[in-house]
Amino acid sequence: MQAPCPQCGQKIAVDDARVPDRPFAVKCPKCQATVRFPGRAAASAAAPAAGGSSAPAPPPEAAPGEVRNAAIAQLRRELGADSGQGRKVLVAVPDRAVAAALTQPLAQLGYATEALDTADEGGRMLEDGLFDVVIATRAVAVPGAAETLSQRILRLGPSARRRIFLVLVGDEFKTGDGVQAFALQADLVVNPRDAAAAEVPLLRAMAERARLYQAFNEARRATGSD
């Protein structure tokens, strides 16, 4: 479910799985204005009047695996076949199986995986935008520094921070929970138990972010902000 901020116009998206039946509101991450949503019941009632703009549901006889594969194919088309070429992922997740499961879909898009070696080098690489995706736990520390990697990312300037898609992994998270991600200024949260099945929420979040920032960058160019 999406709605524009009434103050700054930024598009705010809430995972459909987290939308309650009643109306609700969230804070705009850009200007802190209140963005109101009608809730699931009102949105469902309004759907027929929207002229059938939503995507048709898959045939009832389609197997779950076929539906998932179709969703993945669509998301990859939205991201672009070469969207990851020349891009890098910084992975800081102690569990190798979880790290491998989360990086596999990105590797298939052409992303290269790297590790953080030193605090100074890692800081410069983050500042320079050499990492496009960071996958980490909240507790993992920057080597040689008295801060966590997620804290280091949140200290980046707005321009450098916008270049990074941040995925936080932890037992305290519900995969794809927009409220938890919003509170931590992350783009996606993942529970390690869901890592093997996190491809769809990961690619969906990346595609949505790409659409959001495309509109944002076009607005900046139109106003001469670039």
C-alpha cells in the first residue's frame, strides 16, 4: 500500500502484509509529516472503482512454486537484467548459510560480494559509495572502531546513505516488517529463519526503492538540486 506525503510528496510504501483493517498513519522519513492510510478494509472496498489497475491474481490451479518463480521473474525485470553489474555487496553476517542465502539472488543479478577488512578502509568505501548493498546484523562491529556497522552507515551524509540498500538480519525481526525497518532506518529486515525464502521480499524491496529514488532523482533534477 502506497501514499504520498502531503508535505514533501515523498512516496511512502507499507508492506501489504502489515496493513491493518483500520485506518493508520506513519511518519514521513524525509520531513516527519504524518502520512495517513485508509487501512485494508477501505482499500479493498475501493479496489473495484480503480478500474482494475491492480495486477490480476494468478490462476487458481497455479502451483505455489510457479507463482513464486513468476514473481521473481517480474521483480528481476523491474530491476533490470544488468542492474547489479559492477555493483558490490558488503556482507557482515556471522552465519555463513544465512549470508549465502541472502547474497545468492544478488549474485545472480551480477553483484559482487566483499568483506569489511579495516575500519578506515571500510569507512572510506562507504563514504565513496563503493557498496550498493549492505547486509549485516545490528551487533556486528566495524573492525578497529567502537561502533557497529549499522551505526557507521547511519552516520553517513544523506547523499552517501541514499546510495546504500541496508538489510538488517536478526532473530528479533519479522521478515519484511516495514515498521521495524522504518524504526531502524533500514530498507529491509530479515529473520535468519527466513533467509532461504527471502528472495522475493528482498527483490521486491529493492525494486520499490529503485522506483522511489527514480522519482526522487527526477524531482531533484527538475528543481536543479543535482
